[in-house]
Amino acid sequence: MTVRDALLALLDEESKYGYQLKAEFEAATGEAWSLNIGQVYSTLQRLERDGLVESLGPDSEGRERYELTAAGRAEGQAWFDKPVERTVAARDELPMKVLVAVATEVVAPGRVIATQRASTMTALQDATALKPQAVELAWRLHLDRLSLLAEAELRWLDLVEERLAAPGTTLVASFRSEPTESNLTEVPR
């Protein structure tokens, strides 16, 4: 999600001013994404430049209000209609760290896995502990997602350990010299 997309969605309800958009954005994301007010105004300027919002001028308290144009409403709806795509090439630091540990002899992969497992367990426990206090739906949904992601990460770490421990598993090709048939090994998948 981009701030741009979220602001278009929030403006679909009614005209709003910058700080109101900031507060509603943070509430809508379960306070998981703190937004800088400068980013709100620079995004609104770009949206206005692109013909997606228009300024209504200052309200009675001097706050600049913005509303969607027809093009902005269509753009916001298009964002909701388009699924979030995940690609195999998605980069995430944890798998990259584990893969590099497996590919090198710098550190034992098991050490990286154990360190991450402890951290992920703590994150899961923290999210679980906060759930009874979560009154707002957005915050509850965010905590549910954090819990499920932590559980999935723990399962992946277990799978990595299982694969590394499987008989006949070779780690990777040797990268310390030019590849030859004798120093290339396949990684089981």
C-alpha cells in the first residue's frame, strides 16, 4: 500500500484536511503505520497536480480541505480492485540472512535460525498478550496478522532445519573458486 492509495480511499468518504487524513490513516491501519504530516501534504500536492484531488480552500478554521475528483475516485477504486501480488523474487531480510548463512561458512545456519526463532517467539507472545486489550477492529486485525505471520515464520524456520538435517543434503556450490563440475553441488528443494 502506498500513502497515495490510502489517502484516495479516505477522501472517498468526504472532503478532509491534512491532519484529519493523518489521524484517520493511522486509525485505519491500527496505529501500525505512523504517518508524517509532511508526507500527507506532499502526497496531497502530487494528487492535486495529477488531477486526482482538488483543494476546496481553507475552512472556517483556516485548514485546507481536499476532495476527490472523478479521476481520483476511479483511481482509488482501481486500487481496491487490484489484488496485492506476491512474487517469488520478493526480498525479505530473514530468508536472505538464512540463505547467506547456508551459502557461506561465516556462521552456522542453526545459530541464525535459533536467534530468529527466539525473537519471533517473543513477537508472537507480545502480539498475543496485546489481543485482549485491542478494542478497535483495525488494531485487533493487525494483531491477528502479526500473530499469523509469526506462526508462519516459525514453521518456515522448522522447515529450514528439517531440510538442513535431511540425509544427503549439501549446502551450496563453492563460490570461492571458478565453478567446475567437481565443486558444484545441488541444493535439494
